[in-house]
Amino acid sequence: MGYAHENKKGTTYYLNCKDVTLKSTGRVQRIYYFSKDQRSTACDLPDGKNVVENDKTGLPFLKGK
């Protein structure tokens, strides 16, 4: 079970991560995204990041400390 966040509207979002290869450089980079359902790509909150919500929509996103 990965990190879960409940926003101000009461909706629970789950943090997911995936390694992608960048087309321009071929470098592998890990991306993080939130979903409303639990997935097999669930992961924990990375060090040095915290969760912030969009004021209008309530959607969570990661931000560096």
C-alpha cells in the first residue's frame, strides 16, 4: 500500500510512480502522479517532497520542500 491523501473535499487520492525513458536524451526518469483508484504502481511519498492541493479543483500534486 502506497501513500494516500484525502483532499479538502473528502476525496482520497493515491500516489503512483513510473519510470519513463525520455525521447530526447534516452535518460530514465521517475514520474509521480495521483489517481482516485488503487493501482499496482503505488509508491510511498519521496523524501524531500510534500503534497499540495490546487485551491480551485482540490487535485493534489507533489512539490519540493
